[in-house]
Amino acid sequence: MVGVWQDLSARSSLEALEQMQPRMATVLRSDSGWTTGCDATQLVPGDIIRVSVGDSFPADARLCSLSSSSMNVDESSLTGESVSEGKLPGDEALLFNMENRKNGSLSSMQQPFNTTVPIQDQESMLFSGCLVTRGSGTALVVRTGPFPQIGNIQSTLAEAAERDRKTPLGEQLDEFGITLSYVIGGICLAVWVASIPRFNDAAFDYNWLGGAIYYANVGVALGVAVIPEGLPVLPCV
């Protein structure tokens, strides 16, 4: 039951992530201009998309220009932060980060051109699945398919579900379960062997086989009673 529950939990997490992915996008096409209702799965790096308040980004993109005075994005699905992040076009974000670095407000981990820049400090990046809470603008698609940031989460969950990786607690519980099985089996066998002289009792009509089966059942019942009742629930705590 615990294994089934964990498998269903992993599947529901994957389905929730898939539902966060927008299915439509407004894309700039050379033949028809701005086209709304385009299938988001058809986007490729290099496409230009337009986003506004209430839209979810269909792919990881770099903000090119703003159609409003500012843009704020809810990135809680990636960072867990409840406060929306302000976004700036590429050049403005670069200048903003350089000024902060000169003023000492950015650490070495947050400097431009550093691949380890935290998500919340990437001022010009719009990440797939995040929601625009204020403003509008255009952006250049840079990552699609399984390569966006949210795709990393999905692939990690999928790998965990496939490989069924166990935590250190799970490994210790497995070892404890094996040891407990040997101990219980030994106790059951000892009870059955100690009861051999009673196999021919009058209670069994002096039937040796009937006595052997009865005390075998007693040994099994004793083994079941020894198993801790809350043991299957421990991995879920």
C-alpha cells in the first residue's frame, strides 16, 4: 500500500507540472505577423513571442522589449517565493546587474555571465510555466522541450519514479525488515520445535499431523503479532 501511494504521489506531481505548461502562445510569423492561438509545442528557439498580464510563458525566453513601464512575474513555481519578480529587457538587466556589482550588492555568485546565477536574479529571463502579474512585452525563445528550468524538475521526478531511489531511512528500514524477518522466523521455528512432544496429544485425537499443523499456525500467529503495527507507515512520516 505504501509503494502504491508513493507511486501515485509521483504521478500526480508530474501531471500537475504538465498542467502548468501553457498550450497556446502568441507568436510573430514572417508571413502573417502576430499570430494568436499557436500551439506552444511548436515553438523553437529563435521564435518571438508576446506576453501580457495573465499569460504563462510557453518556454524559457529572454525579454527583448517592454510594452509597458514595467513587468512583474510570479516565479513561485520555481523558487517558492511569494513575491513576484521584476523583469527588465536584456541590456537593461545587464546594466542593472553591473551597477549592483559595482555597489557591492551582488555577490560573486550573482555576477553577469556566471552560469550559477540564481533564478530569481536573472532579470531578463522569463521561465516556462511562470505567470505575468503585471505588464507586457516581447521575448525571444531560448529553450524549449525538456530543456527549460521546469523541465529539469519534471525530468528529476521522472527519474526518481523510474529508478525508485531510496532514502537513507528507507535503506535502514529495509535492513531492519530483513533482520526482523530472520528473528521472527527463528522464534516461530523454535516454538514449533518446542511443541513437537505435544503433537500426539489427545486434543488432536493422537494425530501427529494435526498437532504439527496446529502448532505451525500458532507459530505463524506469533510471528504476525511480533511485527510492529506502525512499521509500514514509517517511510511516509
